Amino acid sequence: MRTLACFTGALLLNTDLAAAQPEIVATIGMVGEPAARIAGTCARVDVMMGPGIDPHLYQPSAGDTRSLAQADAILFAGLNLEGQLGEVLGKLSARKPVLAVSEAAAERAGQDRLIQSEEASYPDPHLWMDAALWSEIAGPVAGILADLDQGCADAAARAEQVAGELRALDGWIRASMDSVPEDQRVLLTAHDAFAYYGRAYGVEVIGIQGVSTESEAGIADIRRMVDLVVERKIPAIFIESTINPRTVEAVIAAAAERGHDLQLGGELYSDAMGAPGTAEGTYIGMLHANTQAIVRALGGTPAPLPDALASWADRWDLGG
């Protein structure tokens, strides 16, 4: 099911204001939700792929193509995440601003921050799993907004606020993961979307599938995972919101046949956020939920949220 979700900085009070706003289409929520916060009321940000949508496999509809053509600017992750959209975005870049935010973040932070995929010729595209690295998208997004409309000149200040919150989130994840015993910091997932998370926060990450989900896991992949689980007595494995859980369920069942009680650690958000209108439907909430699930399943205790995230926590009535 295709979803076109809209994030706006504030409720629009009249149609004249709506008509005057630049319209931006973002491909995924991890790009669109921070972009909408940076835009405030100076631009409208629509997200093409909603909860549960796998961007690796996404095929744009005729309506998506029209939305992209009519937008004043387009924000996408890049690094081949939206492989099916690449040709369309390439053509549109000659007519309007089209920003690959992951590539912009890597340019600011340093190309050595990219993780090269072992299975493909392009880097791993899941940069948003490293909150500090993802904070680097704020400046380029603010630059696109300022170029679109003079009324977006103050987007730079909002971008710095967003970036500061993401750096605070990064610190909270590190503090939370520090509570997990080192020999238990092993994250088993359906596919390898967490390499940046693992590198940033000191977790060994092992996926049944590789970086892309274009091909399904086979019997050999499942057997390899079960051997690892039993040998290392790993306590938990996680499903992902955009991937069919059957391969994870197969690993759990096979481990049980060999006498190992492998628990389901919960559902993680990897290639899509949660539903709009929920804490998990925000970028901060996505990593907050993931980290709480991972830390608790591996025997740790999440740290209290820092003051810099207090307003976000208050908005969702979360104590930590």
C-alpha cells in the first residue's frame, strides 16, 4: 500500500498561505520529518513512503510521479536506497532542486564516514542509524529552503536546533548502550540496516539478509544464523517493521530445535518510521524506540533522556 503522508510545521489557517508555500516532496520519513521541522511554516513537506514501506523495493505510482513533477524541490536519501526512483529523480534534477541528503551529510562529515557495502558497488545507505551523522543533513536542507523562498531565511536557526537535538540523541544512545555488558552487545536483525548504528554505538550487527532486501534470505542464510546463535548463546533477535518476519521466525524455531531459547526482542524501525501522530513517527522517536528495545533485550537499562530532548519527550508524554 502506498502512502503520501504530510508533515507541516504548523496548522495552515487559510488557503492563501497554503498556496504561497513552496512544496517539497521527501521520499522517506527519516528525511521528511526533520525537514518539516526545519521548514516550520515556510514550506510544506510531503513524504512519499509511509510506515511499513520498504524503499529498496518501492515502485512509484503515476500519482507519485505527478507529485514529484509538481514539487518545488525534492529531498531523497540517495546512495541507491530508492533504486527504483533513481531514473525519475535524475531527470527531474535538471529542472528543480533535488538533494540527496545522505550524500550531502557524508560530504559535510567526511566521505570516510560512509560504510562500503560488501554486496554492492555503492555504500550502505542507512546513514540515519547514526544520529550524529544524520544531524549533518540539517544544514543542506536549510540551504534548499532558503534558496526556494526568502521567507525561509530563518530555517537555518531551526536547523541548528534540530541538529543539536540529534547530537543529544546520539549521546543518549551511547549512554544507554554502555549499560549492556560488552559480551552481550550483539544485534541480530532481519537485514543489515544497522551497520551505522553498530559502528556508532559499539554493537556487533548481524543481519539474515544483506543491505538490500531485493532478494529473499535462503535456507543457507537461516542455517548460518542459527549456528551463530547457538554457538554464542545470543539471547534475542529482532524483526523489522518493513520486512516480512518469516525468516526471523524460522531462525527462532530452528534454534529451539537445537535447544536454544532465542527470544524475539521486539520490532525495530529500519527503513521506515512509525505511524504519523505517534512518537515513533518522528526521527527521534524511531531511534528512541529502537534503542529502548535493543538495550532492554540485551540486558541493559536505557539512560534518562537529556534536557535537550525534554520538549520532544513532553510532546509525546514520555518520561525517558
